[in-house]
Amino acid sequence: MDLQLINYTPGTLSHADYTTPQDKNYRNSDNILQSIINYEQTHTRGLNGFILLMHIGTDAKRTDRFYFYLPQLMKWLKMKNYKPVRIDELLK
């Protein structure tokens, strides 16, 4: 098998969308979105080549679902001239 491990790029809180308000490390969706924006604005390469991780399913206790912010995030990324690509394209 010719497999390659792919992981998200650390530096934003995009992966924290699984946390619930009861968790010590809880991050609400506004914080997650702002962390992505802050990262882009403070790093020379911005989000070029960045892999954001978002979870489709989260605990029912998390009613503030980050995937509801996806249209807003995509609109912002498009405004900043980013183009989403599939992972296999990113690795070429």
C-alpha cells in the first residue's frame, strides 16, 4: 500500500471545534474563526498550503457548531484570494 499520513496544520484553533462548553479547553466558534483570521494576518505566507481541520460531527452538548461558520469562512478566504484545493492537489 502506498499511503501517506496527512494531518492538519497547527497554528489555528480550527481543530477545537469538537470541544464542548464543559471542557477546560473549550473554544467557541467566534474564537476559532478569529484565530484563523489572526494567523493569516500575522504570518508571512498567510494560509497558503494550510490544512484546516473541521469536524463534521460534534457532541450534542456543543450547539455552537463551527461548520455553520463555513460559508462566512469561505467568503472571507475568497475575498483574500485563497483557492481551496483537494489534498492530493496540495501535495503535488
